[in-house]
Amino acid sequence: MKDRLWLVLRLVDLPLWIFPPHEQAVCVLEKRRVIAANPAAIEAGVHKGMDATTAQLLSNCIIYERDTLQEQNYLNQCAEHLYAFTPYIHINRSAFTPDSGLILEISRCLKLFGGLESLCARLLSTLTDLPIAYGLAHTEEAAWLLSYDNYSIAEGDDRALFIHRLNHIPIERLFDWPDAQESLKRMGFLTLGDISHQIERQSISAIKKRLGRDFADFIGRLFGIANNLQQTALFDKPRQIYQPKEFFFDTMQFDYPITHIDQLHAPIEQMLQQLGEYLRKRKLSCQKITWRFFDIHHNSHAINVHCAAPQTTWKLLYDLTHIQLENQQLSFAVDAIELTCQQLQSSQEKNNQLNFSGRRNKNHGGDDLALLEAKLKARLGEQAIFKISYKDSHIPEQAWDKRSAFEPTEQQLPTAYQHAPHPTWLFATPFPAKIQQQQLSWRGQLQLLTGPERIENQWWATPTARDYYMAIREDGLRVWVYEDLLEEKWFVQGVFAG
């Protein structure tokens, strides 16, 4: 079995690099300790691990708290760029140090890019903004540790060479295994070679017994071994394929500020056409886009455009954007616009019948519904359109709820309501009925027809006990009434159809 090749690109001082550069001393802190410092701070005597107070006294440095989210975003951007070379990419972030980087499996793409040296040179030249340390080995764990030595890469590099290099690595480099590192030092181990010699004499089970299964498994993965250093592992774990996050972003800067909404139609159409081409090429669809409008003073205004169904073309999105703009009053002249679509999904291929009759396709009604929905929402407000969703409650006025038009709803009628007749129109708040001379009335006299149907609930909170009846009013309207057994009062809950 041919060995895999793993290349590690470790981003040196990423916690520092994501912040703006300064000639003045700069330190990045985590838990009030320095984890990165620029040359000016180092020259003043600051070093990693120093407490924040001492660092400021020595260098009068600018202090930043570590921003792990920004670091992750940059690592994601790097992975997006490297995806052009190999799909086997994952991000590695140390749990005990601020080190992070990308691990790439490159053995399958060597021929495509002209060999090992050519591929590695192209990969390194892709990420030129930040200092990079690299390491090559037959396992990803080994490549990560070797990235601290920065060996040159040559076509003949093989497993035997990698293991030889690993054997010279000091125990202190096992940053992510601090407990095992201390135990190894007490046992007299100085390098990884000492561990490999121990395994040759007593097998890896001795390491497992002394230092635990997790560390023994790590050593096995590090060297790429099964039971001893002469036997390569027969079964490797499946390679994870990197899935780039699909999103669309476009921006347009104007030569002069735009003061009229009508002047935005053409650039908006152009940007949406580019979105449509992006969706077509990648067989994607989107259901929501966000526009942001900026002026020269960096004031901004955002507009969200929703569709009732995922869209693969730009025309409906343009219509919906146009409707939103009709009802928006921008308080500034627009200097630039941005279009963002982050919720992309795979589009479902559809089979459509050829239409030779010239009559309108019935499926077009979905677009009409989405357009109508957007018009109502734009003109009447965000809460103008809603759906009714069933809820699990025995109390009729609590058995349904309003939901946004874009939220999923529960359309299955609760079991309690599937057998007894219930009104078509249910009042959110029951109307009180009157009893005069033993005659029940609500906007006219009522006569009970069927019932009672008893509903009891919430004995642990606010007790409810009701007897429900179908009643007919003197004008023929059938209504749903109940007697509150606790308050001894009557109410009208709803109206039956027909």
C-alpha cells in the first residue's frame, strides 16, 4: 500500500496577524498572558507566557485580547483557496497552544500538479500574506510536529525519512499532551526516538499501560504503525473531504452618489444576474438575500429579501427587491451597495413538460404567490403575513399559534380535536353569553343542540373545566358555546360553517 503524504501549513503568529499592524509594541493576550508579540514588543523584552502587567511595563504595548472567531474565519478563507489543489483539507487548532494551521493530504494530486516539489511550491505561494511553517510526513500528526523544524521538501522524501526525522524531535514538542510529556520526562525519555525504541522492545502496549490508551493511539497515528514500528497500519481511517461553504458576495462602488431609487435598478439587476450565473454553475438555489447600501460616511441600510421557495434564477429576486425598494426611504445618497447570500442549498432538478399550447404553466403560480407575499409584507409590514400552526393543548384558544410565513408549521390536527365537531371560526378570546329568565343568549336567543363535551386541563397550574355544546341562534347561525364549571358562566367560543 502506497503511503499517503500529508502537508501541514502552520500559520505563524496568526493571533497577532489578524489585528492591524503597528510600529509600536503590540501584544495579544489570552487569560491575561502574552501568546503573541510583534518585533517591537520582543525587542523590549516581552516573551510568550509573560503576564500582561509586566509586558505593558516593559514595552508600553498595545494590548489585544485574542479573537478566536477572526482566526477561524481566516483559516476558513485559506481552506477555500487551497481547495483548488486538493479536497482533503482540514483545519487544526491546538488545544494547549495558540498554534493553528491547515492539514492537506496531497498524495493523489501530485501527478496533476507536476510532482511533489512543484505542488508544494504552488501551495506555499497561494498563502503569501502571513509567515507559514510547513511540514511533510506520512501521517498528519507527524507532519504537524515536523512543521516546527521546517525541513526542505524533495521528491524522494519517504516514510523512512519521516520516521528518522521524528526520532530526533524532543519530548517538549508534545504540546497537546502535557501530562504525558511530564511523565515521559520523569521516565528519562528525551526524544520521540526513545519512545520508538521502547515500542520496538516491548510493543506499544507498554506505552498504553503507562500513559493511557489515548496517548498510545496518538503515538500509533503519529508513526503510522499497528503493533510495532516495522508493521504499517493495514487500515487507515477514511479521508475527510473538505466541503467549502457556499455563499455569494458582490459589491459595487459608484462613481457618484445616487440619490434616487430608480437609479439603483440597473446595478441591482446586474448584480443579481451575476448571482444567477453563480447559482446555475454550481447547481444551487437561494431563498434569502441581503442588500446593504452605504454612503461615503459609512452609514448603512440593510434590506432582506425572502422568497417563499428556493430560487435558481435572478428574476423573481429582482421583482421582490424592487418591491422592497418602493417602500424604503433611504436617508442618504448611496455610494456603494453589497449583495450577500449565505443560505445556499443544492437545487433540485425538475422535469417540466413541453408546452406547445401557449397557455400558462400551472407551476408559475408559485412565483405569483411569492410575489404577492412579498408585496403584502412590504406594504403592510413584517407581521402582515402569518400562518396558523396547531399546538398541543386541550384548551381551544391555546391550541393554535401564529407563525411567520417563512417558519414551518404543524398542520396535523391534534388527536383531541379529530373526533368531536369543532367550529370553522374559532374566537381568540371567547365572548361572554347571558342567561336571562333561564334563556341563553348571545346577540339573540340560543338553543342547545348537542353536547356536552367536557374539556378539563391544567389542574397543576390554573384549573380549567368546561362543558361544550353546539347551539343555534334564532337567525339560524350555529355557534360553539361552553359553560365554565368553575366560574359558573357561559361563553361563545366559535361559529360553525353552513
